[in-house]
Amino acid sequence: MEAYVAALEREISSYSGCAMPRGGVLDAATLYLGGGTPSLLEPGLLERVLSAAHRHFRLAKDAEVTLEVNPKTGSTALWRMARECGVNRVSVGAQVFDDTLLGILGRDHGVVDVSRTVGELRDAGFTDISLDLMFGLPGQDQASWDATLDRALALGPEHFSVYGLQVEPGTAFGVRAERGLLQLPGEDAERQMLDLLVAKMAEAGYRRYEISSWARPGHESAHNRIYWLGRPYLGFGSGAHSYLARRRFAHDRTIDGYLDQPLPAIPARPQPIREAMEDAVLMGLRLVQEGVSFAAFRRRFGKELDEVFGTAISRMVELGMLELRGDSLRLTPAALPVANGVFAEFLE
Amino acid sequence: MSDHPIARIRNFCIIAHIDHGKSTLADRLIEVTGTLSAREMEDQILDSMDIERERGITIKAQAVRLVHRARDGQDYVLNLIDTPGHVDFNYEVSRALAACEGALLVVDASQGVEAQTLANVYLALEHDLEILPVINKIDLPGADPDKVKHEIEDDIGLDAAEAILCSAKEGRGVPEILEAIVDRIPAPSGDQDGPLQALIFDSYFDSYRGVIVFIRVVNGRVKVGDTIKMMATGAQFEVSEVGVLRPKQQPVGDLAAGEVGYLAATIRNVQDARVGDTITHARRAAEVPLPGYKQAVPMVFCGLYPVATDDYQDLRDALEKLALNDASLLYEPETSVALGFGFRCGFLGLLHMEVVQERLERHYDLDLIATAPSVSYHVRRTDGEPVVVDNPVHMPPANHIESIEEPFVKVTILSPAEFVGAVMELAQSRRSVFKSMDYLTADRTQMVYEMPLSEMITDFFDQLKSRTKGYASMDYELAGYRPSDLVKLDILLAGEPVDALSAIVHRDKAANVGRQLAEKLRQLIPRQLFEVPIQAAIGAKIVARETVSAKRKDVLAKCYGGDITRKRKLLEKQKEGKKRMKQVGRVEIPQEAFMAVLKIGE
């Protein structure tokens, strides 16, 4: 663990001082400690990582600094240290309030751990708590999902990230699904869960600002917005991804691989401009309120949005999946549950 | 050839049902006579095309020349001519048989005689072949040679007393078979000095030497430098090579009456060397061709379209190349409103169609949409003009039709007696006319029906197999055109007619087929971003309606920094899937939907 933190420190430091043009320090708008389980860190190690970030990047005073928390890990000491080091937001991987389903997901925490952790975090003074929830799980039914939503809302977090389970080939679920061993709820049941989610969130006063994110006004995630707007970001540590100078690059997923090769290979060429434009639409449309701004697209690429994607836009507008509102292109409410079908239209 | 006088030549073929061990026996004969070494025998020689091998069938005839030292101490030339093993290729079978004086009838010791075996035996008898029954696979636990002997005597009427018991796999009985070929199959007769008459029983295209023609010389002799004439087409060529098949081609000086071999004569097109035609000399031509030549007539038609319109030229090139080798494959350009530019193709039968499609997709890497197979209808318009319609789209409007005739086939079915009820039920559901039923033995029946070819090509064979647990077998032959009360069934997707989904069906069944077709399409067409109504219509009348409901949920995976690439890949896959579908109007239709009419009832 210590070796890993030391490697992280070295990597973070490589982005400042003499390594950078003009010996400068980069500005950073947000900081996010996530990926694996940063809450496994000893308070002292957490402090080292955060202070390295502050030393080598210029972070604004009120910058959003998030710590991802696994409800089974961490301690009041860690929460206290996090607060002292400037962490002002936590994201708790609750997933579901159903111990059987948590077992199926292979999570090591139980329902009680979530409530306890949220309580501790509140006691430590956090006023920006986000919960991760999942639906469309094998064996999950409407009643169980309904109960999860009620219990999650009762904890009163400021923010929710909610995903439908995506079974991908090669994963443990993927293998079981291929063999027909996975009892997934199915498309219609998932839609019902989604509808319930949307209704309950609205009723409780949360605003859906992104396809899978709900927040009380003013508590939207500034960090995730960077991804959705296609702005540059740097990732440090095993499996971390970066997007800089229109290049996407990533570290080895294993810790050993990272320790072996602490600096990622940066591609020589930037991503093709067409791909960058497609990403701008795919990601930008996820921001369901803002949509993709014609002006921002023009500024970034020097081209008109409808000049590049005219066919896809007009086809989707005709089907009632997209709408033009002022300067922006947005998904319509009808498109929200089936947005992948809309996104795919924009790929060449 | 001079060292083998005509008296020491034997020309024979092997008749067998699929899986009864024809290829294994052929291999053994090649091996035992030392024609090829064991190492060269690694693979089965005669079935050399991969698709054929996978399906265990032979499509193209091949030949091999064996030299066997018999018990009398003399060397005999034994020419084994392989025959195609499927009813679609009956005509090719008949030409291969015409090149022989005898046939080995191979029957599986546990399976017994099957309809197809029977059909080929009758063909062989028509050609006056000496038939030697061979009971194969006697090594298998279920073998019952005595029962099979009875079947051969009762079903076919052949004397099975001298049937040879054999296990081609283990090599048992093979020497006895070789001796029997020498002893019991007559030597060819023919006038080696008379005018040339050579029967073409197969051909293929070679890019260096032109068409290679497989021949049986019946009279006269042919050598390099001769100017030859194809008697059916009149085309003339100069012979550049003659040879025998060991089974590799081995050039020889000449081929004389009685011999089997090949010749090359810079023939550019298989159409000029048609199976069944007679080769003679341009000078001193034979007065008449050998009997039995027919031009292959396609029975089954379908449209073949590239999924990506850019592939049209590639499809054209691929069809051209396939047709070089396949004189019975016909194709001509056609246009579909729904599918764009493609080809109407004619085939000998369903298997021929499947094989051609597979070859196009596998060897030429083409993504194809095939429309449901159709037959050729003879339509008389009200103005008296006759029209031939092999694509439902071209059926004239109902009020312009005086009458329609459709092709019928005579279907012979062999089945264990316990399945008679099931077979009859199936046949009746296919508008068939019962002709006869005979008990060949107490528990084996032969049923003969006449039914529209269009009913037979829609999975009749598969249904027959599944309803008889695989025990029944069948054979068919064309029985002529007959008037039928037929209508055109149209399919509308999202309100738009899709021409490539139209079908010609019997009026009494039309509404029912329409309902089932709409239902099947609902299962095959994936959910889209909008609702897709499916309608089946006869003229202006809607007979069925189904709906593919709109996609309900397809979103909400998280998407942060590290997910973007992965997420993109998923979307690209989704897009790829869409590319394999054909967009007709607003609706994306998968390839298999165009064959939906074949899948009704599944």
C-alpha cells in the first residue's frame, strides 16, 4: 500500500515543475479519488495522496474534492482526515438495500454498513453525499427496487448516481448470461424500474441533470461534468484513464502493472477529429438539461453541429427523440429511456 | 490405352444414401489398389469441397482410375465415377450413371434402404447397369445384414443372395468387392475405330487451362490436337490435353472407347461443355449424339441482395465466377424497392440454393439478404398473353389474371409404418394429392403424393424428418404444371409495402399464412425507437396485423472518464448490428426476416 502511494506521488509530481513547459503548475478544477476503494487507505496515506495533488496542481479554494467510499471500509478517523485535507464530497457505493442482491453482486458490504457509513460521514461534517444505486439486477423485482429507493431517499443524500446493470461479455455475469444462467428482469421490467426511479426522484425534489444522475439544486457533480463536456482530465494510479490534448490513455489495470510502469504510454497522435466530435455529442447529450451547445461545438471544432451530423439529427428530430431548444440539441423525455439507440445514430 | 484392352476395363459408380458410407468405401478402394499411398489418403478424396464435406454430400461428380490385379493374374482398369448424392442433382446423377456399366449399391447394415437409394437404383436400372449390392457398416452394433438383405429383395427387387458384407471402415469385404467388379460388371462395348462419341458427365473451370471436361468415351478415340465439336451447342475447340484421373490428372496420349478421363481444349465457359452433351470430332462427326441430354432447368428461385449496397459489383463478380463452374446456376439483375440492386437466381433445388448462398458468403465474404424461395408460375393474363413469373413482385394485379399454373412434383416417401398417420397429416397440410401407398414389408411403407413444388420447398423435408423421428426419407421429381387458385400476399411495415416480403400463396391458405407471417416478423424484427405496425394484405384487404412495440429501455449505464472508450465500443457494436440490417423506409429489418415465410410454424 505504501509502495503504491509512493508511486502515485511520483506520478502526480511528474506533471509539475521542470517536467512541464515553462516549469509551471497546472490548474485543476476538481479532484476525485475513486476507481478502486480509496477508503481502504490509512488516514496517513490518504493525507499523502491529497497533499501531493495540492502541491503539484493549482486547485481552487472551493474546488470539488470527492472521495469514493466503499461502505465496508473506512473509519471515523479517515473521514476526519479527509475533511481536514479538503475533501468536501463523498460518493458511497450503496448499490441496493437488499443483502441477497448485494451477495449476488459480489459486494462485501451489507445494508447496515450503508446506513452506518452515511451516519458517520454526516457526523464528520460532510454536506455533499452521493449514493450509487443499481437496478436491473438478476433476481431484483419491483418491490425490492421500490424498497431500495425508499431507504436510499430516507438517508437524504444530496446526489444520486443510478445505473442499470449492463451485462458485458467476458465478465462473470457475461459468462453466466451466455450460458443462460442469469435471470435478468428483462427490458419491460427494467423500464418499469426506471419509471419508478424517475417518479420517486422528482417527488423527493431531486433534479435529473444527467442521464444517470440526480441532484438537489446546486449539488450536481462538477467533476463528472468535465467528462460529459469533453474537457481534459488526468488519471493517476492503476486503471486510471486520462484525456489530454485530445489523446485518451490509460494505466495498466493491475497494481503490479502500474508499479512496473508508473507512467502511461501517451499515444503519438490525437484521436481522430471525427471521433472527438462524436464523443462530444454522445457525452454532451447525457447532460439532459443543457444538451449539446451549438456555440460550444463551433468553438471547439470550427464546424456547425448540423453540418457534421445533419442526417442523424434530422432523423432523430423527426422521430421525436431529439429537440432543438435555443442554442442546444437535447434528448426529449421520450428518448431518455432509449438513448443508446439515439447515440448509435451519431457513429460513423 | 493400349496396355489395357477394352475387355479389361470396368466402369462403375457407387449408389448410396447420405451417410451410408460411400466416401469411406471409395477411399478403401483407392487405398487397397495402391492408387494412393496411405499418407495421400489422409483425407477423403472424392468429396473435396468443404461445404460438401460438412454436409456429407457430393455435389460435383468426380472420377478415379484404379488398377487392380485380379485373381486371374491380369491387371484391370476400374474407373470409379462418383455421383452427386442429393435429389436436387438427379440429372447429374443420371449422366454419371450413363457413363458406367455397373454400380455398387451400398446400404447401411443398420439403416436399411431409403427413398433416395431407391430412386437412384431405379435410375441405374433404367441405364441397364449391373447392380452389386454391398451391405456396409457390418461392424456397427446395430447391424442386421439379414434384415437389410430382405429389404433389398422386397423393396428393390434385387437378388441379395450374393450381396457382399463389408465394413469399409475396417477394410473388411473390400477385396471381395474388387473381384466382384471384375467378374460381374460387364466390360464396356464400343467401336474404338468408329466416329468419336464421348459423354460429358462433369466439368469445372480451371483458370489456366479453361474448362476441364470429364468424359466417358463411348465410341472412337480422342487425342491432343483433335478439333472437337460439342453436339448440343455446336461449339468447336482444339484439344490441348487428354488424361486419366489417378485421382490427380495424368496426361496420356489418347482416350479410346470404354475409357474414362478428362480433356482440356481452352474452353472458356462451362456453358459450352454442358453435362450430358456429346463430344465428337469436327470432321468425321458422329451422326447422332448419345441419348439423354437435357438442359438443366432451375426449379427454385430467390433474390440475392448485398446488405451493403456497395457490394453489388462484388456480388456480380462472385456469381459470375460461381457460374463458370456451375452450368445450372442462373442469375439476372433485378431491382427491389426495399432491397435495392441484386440478382434473381435460379437453382436446381433448395440444397443447390443453400450451397450457392454459403459459397458466396464464405468464399467471397459477402453479407447477403436472400428472399424466400419461390417457384416459376405460368400466368395467363386476361388479354391472353402468357407470362412466366418467378418473383412474386412481378405477379400481375389480380384483375389482369385469367389463370395461374404452378409446378407440381411427384414425391415418394419411404417411412416406417408407425409414422404413416403423421406423414399423411403433413402431406395433406401441403395441398397434396394422394396417389398410392404400398407396404414394402410389414413395417415399411412407400407413399406417393403429388404436391405443388412451392409447398415442398417450404421446409417440407425438415417437417417430414421431425415428424418421423428422422426415419422417413423422400425423393421428388417434376410432374408438370397445373392450374391453382393463387393470390399474392403483401406485407406492409409501418404502412409501407415491402416488395421483398411478398409471397404467392393459395387463396384458401392466404389469410392463415398472412397471420403467421406477420406473427413471425414480429418475433424477428427487433424493437426500434418507434412502434412498427406489421400488416399482411391480399390486394387492398388487410388480413393480419401485428406490432413490434417500441424499444422500452436501452440506456443508463454509467459513463465517466474510464467508461468512455468502453461505452463507445458498445455503441459501435450496436451500430455494427444495425449495419447488418437492411433499412427499408424507417424500419431496420434483419436478414433472416426475408426468409420468415419459411419459418412459419417453428
